[in-house]
Amino acid sequence: MKILRLMMPGVLLVLSGCSTISNMHWSSLSPMNWFGSSLEVSEQGVGGLNASTPMNEEAVSEGLNGDYRLRSGMKTDNGTVVRYFEAMDDKTVMVVVNGENGTVSRVDVMDKEIKTESGVEIGTDFSDLYAKAYGACSKGTGDDAESVECKAPESLHISYLFSGEWRGPEGLMPADDTLKNWKVSKIIWRK
């Protein structure tokens, strides 16, 4: 008989058995699997949200692991009516899910707990990801006009919105020397 003791702060778990432990998947012992896994931004989507997720409250809530209170709305974007859900943590908007043609088309992440597969998170410095803006970045638009959006390296679906202080002319992008101190304020996934 094999006995396995797994210790975590405040928890002692003792598992015993003959063949069950040797056949068990060790990943199931991870504390993250006991309490649900955290959300992540990947090429496929954000958590369980992707281009095939229906734009309804139940599907969006499930895609976000039920971690947020949702409120819905409608807006126009370039002349097209877009439905959206704001995922709230208390009174703060943490994630915005936009949809077109009945499915999710874009997810904006502002929650510091949600990272990309490569570990990029809200607050990551521009200089940690880019040497220069040319070729990867452009001036933000709409509500993000004061920021700079950059395609994630080697990604077709992920981009980062960088924000910081700059007192230059409206409509122009800050110089690389200024951008190096800017931080990720939003992670954006688009289908």
C-alpha cells in the first residue's frame, strides 16, 4: 500500500490506496484544480470565451468561471450596433466582452489577476516587451485615444494597450523613450 502526504499551509491531505495512486493524474492534486483554475488570455480566447461563445449572459458568465457580476448594454462601433457585457468586481469593471453577429468578437481585460500564456499582465512595462514601437504599435482609438496599442509578439489575436504620462501633441504617438516607462493597462483579445 502506498501513502501520499500532501502538505499545504493549514491543510494536511493523506491519500492511501494500492493501485489508485499510481493511476492518478498528479495534475489533479494541484490546489488550482481544487478551487477552479484562474482565467488566462491565449490565442484561443480569454478563459472559456472565444469566437464561438454565444453573446448571452449565461455563456459569458460560464466563460469567465462565474467570477464576476455581469451587466449588459448596447453601443455603436463604426456604425455597427455591438452588444457588450461588463464583468464587474464590486463596482469596478474588470473585463468587457463585445459581440457581433451573436458571438464574442472582442474581450478587453483590465483585471490584474488575468495574465497571458506568456505571463504578461496589467502593469507590465512597455520596455519588457518592445525595444521600439515602430512596426508593432499604433495610436489608440475611441476611448483609448490617449493610449498606444501594440500587437503581442507572434500573436494574431492579442494586443496590449499601454498607458502613461505624455504631454505631446494630440494625435501623435509618444517617442520610444517615453513609451519605455508606460505600462499595460488593458489586454485585448480579438477574434
